[in-house]
Amino acid sequence: MMKHFIFLLLFFISFSKFESQHSDESFGLPCSRIAEIKGFIKGKNYNQDIAVFINFKIHSGKYRYFVYDLKNNKILQKAIVAHGDGSVIKNSEALRFSNVDGSHQSSLGKYEIRESYFGKFGKAYRLDGLDSTNSNARSRAIVLHSYYCIPDKESPNPACLSFGCPMLSKNAFVETSKLIDQSEKPIILYAFY
């Protein structure tokens, strides 16, 4: 009986240490979202090692863009990311989202990060929406790109706004680009609220 008790006690201690080491809730990345993406990509032709997460619940001046190591359960990069100016609700901290062209709103859901191209913002990556909430991403020209007004560091001030694209600072975009460009398979980006 005592051996059972000691075993259970050790199990709970090691499990709680594992949870504290591998839970990124305090960083704004819920374990349930990570588990959801791990389940979604399993056995599919996606990069199984890393995924990108955007938690739109977090204030836009704070880190809410996360490149996550799915194998070692750790954040590789965190950054400021913009949302669409149409997502802003006047006199409210809440955001709204849309899949409609011309709404200038961000869209929620899973995206495939696709090919890069050079446009008016320099290098950018096309995004293919995989859910009904973001299926018009490509036709709306919702892409991952950098923009000069996005800061590198957290601030109490909100980040500048996009027309619905997830925009990063130049430095953050360069860091993300290295990971995307060396990946042989598409990387999933998951935007949630």
C-alpha cells in the first residue's frame, strides 16, 4: 500500500513538472490548441515538427504570434502580429472576424503557408484557408508579410492595422522565413480567438 502511495505521489509530481515545462498557457498558447494541431496534421503531408499559432485574444501590442516546436514542446519564436482594421469594434477590446472579401477583417482557422512571392510589401507567403471561416484567404489576398509599423518588442500600444493580413515586423518575418523556406512540407498556421 505504501509503495502504491509513493508511486502515485512521484507520478503526480513528475506529471505536474512535465505540465509546467510543456504548458505554454502563460505565454498565451493554450495546450488544447497545440493538441488540436498535432491531431490535425498527424499522417498528413504537413510539416510535423513546427506550426505557427496566432492568439487574437491577446492585445495586439503583446506577443501573440508563436512558432512552436511540436516535437520538443517549446516556443521557437514569439512576435507582435497585426489584425485587420475591419476586425476592430469601436469602444471595445473584442474583435470580429470575417471571411468576406472587402471586410478588412482577419479570419480565424487553419491555413497552409504556401509559396512565397515578391509584391508591394516585399517577400510574402500566400495562405490557403482550410476551414469555412477562412476559405477565401487566397482570393482575398490574405498573406503573411512584414510591414514597417509593426514593432519588434511588446508595448502597451496597439500594433498598426492591416487589411486582414497577419503582418509581422521585418525582423520577425525574416526569422519566420528561415523556418518556412527550409521546410520541405507546408507549415500550418492556426489563428484562433
